[in-house]
Amino acid sequence: MASASLKLSIALTCALLLSSACLGLEVGYYKKSCPRVEAIVRDEVKKFVYKNAGIGAGLIRMFFHDCFVQGCDGSVLLDPTPANPQPEKLSPPNFPSLRGFEVIDAAKDAVEKACPGVVSCADIVAFAGRDAAYFLSRLTVKINMPAGRRDGRISNFTEALANLPPPFFNITQLIASFAAKGLDAEDMVVLSGAHTIGVSHCSSFVSDRLAVPSDINAALASVLRRQCPANPTQANDPTVNQDVVTPNALDNQYYKNVLAHKVLFTSDAALLTTPATTQMVLDNANIRGLWEDKFKKSMVKMGAIGVKTGYQGEIRRNCRVVNRS
């Protein structure tokens, strides 16, 4: 069962989102119906992340991208069909950069063998994001992730464009984008810390960070210009590490990089453009364990965005396609 403080946090998030649906979320939701589900998902995530840390970064990003579009309902997993040729996963914020779909497939297959028709793909995405954070943080970020989400049946290319904050957003746009999902400025700063892992395509930052004057560290800019073409194309768009110091570790190095102007995106640099967010960056960079604690809470809060419960959604048999009516 969820602790009293966690239940209160979820209830407050629900109030912010003006939705009663997320009140159905609960830590240990599958304790009776599928008691091994969380261990099964964790084992699958571990296999992939220990082979390639970038897959773990992709799973955390997938959780974020799922929740910001149609709520946390597994809509980002749906493949194109003749009836819906352009789902979320093909939208520019997700394609070709979003990774980890094969992990969700493997976890779903293993869970279905143990408990057919019980566990939603949306919950598997949430568990996978949580577990990726655990392994990438060297087992320090332990998140009690509530479950009980249902899978949605709508996945729209244009909604991903409209709802996912792009890397060129300024601080005002970032705060508004997160506020629209019931998350505050601190959640935005804290969740941005996930940029301490993973890679970015050059096309995500070249035009507004390298091609024009910016505050980016001169030495880093020089390295990036050698790695990235001046005009990236779909055929020539290399990737670079988002954190050049600890690229495979989920830690607070991101905030030290922000302070040193060694970050890739305008949205990263934007954290230093208001006194309030600058102080948050300083605290996360300098106070041991602070960011990790806040990240756990913000992940749970994000995981309650617009969730579907009961008859609002379904339990997909295959995470890539909706069930037949």
C-alpha cells in the first residue's frame, strides 16, 4: 500500500489535473492479480540497460513523452495502421530518436506469460522508466511507482508536436508547458535533470546553439562543431552525448554542466534565466542527494498525468496495437 505522504502527493496531483481518474493509482496495485509483475519488468529492463545505458535513457524519456501526450496511457507505443498512419511515435519529437520499444515488447511478453490480460502497457512503461532510473543511478534512485493505469486507444502525430516541449523553448514556454500538465517550475527543473544521460541528434541544437551566438562553453562548442555537420539532414544527423562528464550515469552532473554552460539545448541554458530556477540549479548541483530525492517525487507526480482507469481505457494484449472491439 502507498504511504500516507505518497497518497497525499497523488491526490494533490489529481486536484491539479482536475481529474478523479488518477485516484485509482496505487503502489502495489498488482499485488494480488499479478504479484511478480514489477520484478519481471525490472529483470527485462536490467538485461537491456546493462548492455546499453542509452536504452535506459530512452525508457525514461519514453515515460515522459507518453505522459505528456494523452496522459500516461501507452499511446506512444502504438504502431501506424491503415486507419491511423501517423501515430505519436512517428512525430518529430519521437522519430527517429525515441528508443526502448523493444524493451517494452519483451517485458509485455514476459508479463503476459505470467498474468495474461492483467497488466497494462501504460504501467509497464511507468515501471520501465522507474527501473531504468534505478539501474542508471547505480541503484540509488528507488521510486515507489503507483500503478493502475489503463491503455488509451488514441495516438496522434500532431498531438505530440503540440504537447512535447521542444529543445529551443525559453523559460517562460517551459514553465507554461509543464504547468499545462499539472507540474510546477520545480518539477520542470528536476525532470530536466534526466538530460544527464543519453544522446541527442545534432539537429536538435546546431541551429540555435552553434550557428548563432549563444552562451555555450567555447571548448564544448568547438568539439560539437567537429562532431556535427553545419546543416544536419536526415541522412547525416549524428548523435552526441548530452553529458560529456558522466554520460551513462543518472546523477546531478547535469546541473553542474548547466552552471558551466556545457549543455546542448536552449531549454537547458534557459534554467539560468530566472533567479528562482537558477537557485534550483545551484541547489541540485551542490546539495548532496537533493536532486535524486526530488526526481523520485517528480517522476511519481508526472506518472499521474491524465491517467485512464476502469472503463476509460483497456488492457492491450499487444502494446503496439489497440484491442479489437
